[in-house]
Amino acid sequence: MKRFKNKVIVITGAASGIGEATTRRLVKEGGKVIIADYSKDKADKLAEELTREGADVKAVYFSAAHLESCRDLIDFTKEAYNRIDVVVNNVGGTNLQLDQNIETLDIDYFDEAFHINLRCALYLTQLAIPIMESQGGGNVVNIASIGGITADFRGTYYGIAKAGVIGLTKYTATQMGKKNIRCNAVAPGLILTPAALSNLPEDMRKLFIKHNSLPYLGEPEDIAATIAFLASDDARYITGQTIVADGGLTIHNPTVADITEKFIRS
Ligand SMILES: NC(=O)c1ccc[n+]([C@@H]2O[C@H](COP(=O)([O-])OP(=O)(O)OC[C@H]3O[C@@H](n4cnc5c(N)ncnc54)[C@H](O)[C@@H]3O)[C@@H](O)[C@H]2O)c1
């Protein structure tokens, strides 16, 4: 399947985790990918590997915390390829030391958390729109989180900024639809990226498996496949949607696993 032949794709946070899996997937399907990441070493390494295999990719230093870096990324892509078919706004995350619950969170962390998770995606989209419009259309895929749909015991900024990403997706899709620009989002549940694997103790992972409907946790490739679908012409009639890819964690009454364990199986 070469759904991205001759397509130019910008992916932020592309050097590892979900971004890396998406880079590999879209390259495999013929796409030309700009690997944008603040870990330039990792981005270079990935670009070298994929280039050796015949891919057309470029690694670029990109810091989601700076608007200037967003401008540089879009300028670089325009100069290199003179088009942008897809933007994958993948960068996101939070500092859980500062982003606690509403009683204890650090109010001074607000701007940074919202900048990285929301403002950067909004600005990159705004910058890419004129280029997409001039070429007759384009496509944006935002990476949200189930934290933007259901609340958690901490990560308050992260969750409400990701809720903003879901809103941004609908606004972009509504306002840009007539320009043939689609915009959708993916809301992953727990995905076993290197970061998640190193931060999440075994006991916590077991809890997620217990409450997932499916008997396993997600891999970065699962999200990459969903992004590839949304960014491809297979999804040409889908816009403004958020696809939840969480193994069924959030589809049910939260007591299901406990009641099944205590009252049904015993
Ligand atoms: N992993 C999960 O369980 C999970 C769940 C829900 C949502 N998400 C979302 O998916 C996206 C990707 O998550 P992940 O777990 O693959 O990420 P990750 O933490 O593994 O990071 C991916 C890449 O982004 C780069 N990066 C991080 N911050 C950056 C910044 N400020 N500027 C530039 N590059 C930066 C890192 O160097 C890394 O290469 C994020 O938006 C995250 O919120 C992840």
C-alpha cells in the first residue's frame, strides 16, 4: 500500500515513540517525512537509517516550546519540498511533578503545559494552511489523549490542554473544510512507548490491562496505523473527528472490571 506516494508529511516529536512509529509507517507507504524533534541526535539517527533504506526523509531540530521553531519548521519544509500534504501534531506531554491535581498544581506551569500541548499544534496548523490551500488541500492529524476526554487524578493541565486539542480539531475541520483541508485527532489510551515503559511500574500496567476491554496494551504501531488511516484518502469523508484508540478503556462503566472480579467470576 503506497497511500502517501509523493506526499510531504511533517511529524513533530518524530524521533521516538508514537512519532517514530508514524514516521516508519508513512515512509513505508511512500511518504516523504520531515522528522521534527528536539532530540536532534535521535532524529538524525532515524533519518540516516531510513535514508539508507531508500526513503526520502529529513531530520530537523524542532522545539515545541518556541513559536520561532514552528515557523522555522514550516519554512524549512516549504523550501525543501514546496508543499505540505500532512501535518501530524504529535508532540505533547507534561511534567507530572508540576502538573498535579487542582489543589497542588504549580500555577506557573500553566503557560508551558498549554504551549507544548495546544498552542504549538494550533500555530503549526495555522502556518501550514496557506501552503495547503495553495496546492488544493491538505490534512492535519492531532494527537490528543483519553486524558482530554475523561478526567484523571493528576495531569490536570495535560488533560484540559488535550481537551483543547479535540476542540481545535473540530474548529479547524469546520473552518477549513471548504478549502479541502481535513483535520482529525487520535486519542490514545496507554501506549507502550519507551517513555511510558520507563515511567510506568509493572503494577500500574497491570491495572490498565485489568480495566482495558482488550487483553493487551497498545503499541506505538497501533496509533501509527490510525494516524495513517486518518491522513490517507481512505478517510476522505472523515473530518473533525477524534478516534479513541485505547483498547476499550473508556467505553464502559468504570466498575465493570471490579464487579466482574468480585461478583461474577467468584
Ligand atoms: N504514550 C502514551 O501512552 C500516550 C497516551 C496518550 C497520548 N499520548 C500522546 O501521544 C504523543 C506522543 O507521545 P509519546 O509517548 O510517543 O511521546 P514521547 O514522550 O515518547 O516523545 C516522543 C518524541 O517527542 C520528542 N519531544 C518531546 N517533547 C518535545 C518538545 N517539547 N519539542 C520537540 N520534541 C519533543 C521527544 O524527543 C521524542 O522523540 C503526545 O502528544 C502524547 O501526549 C501518548
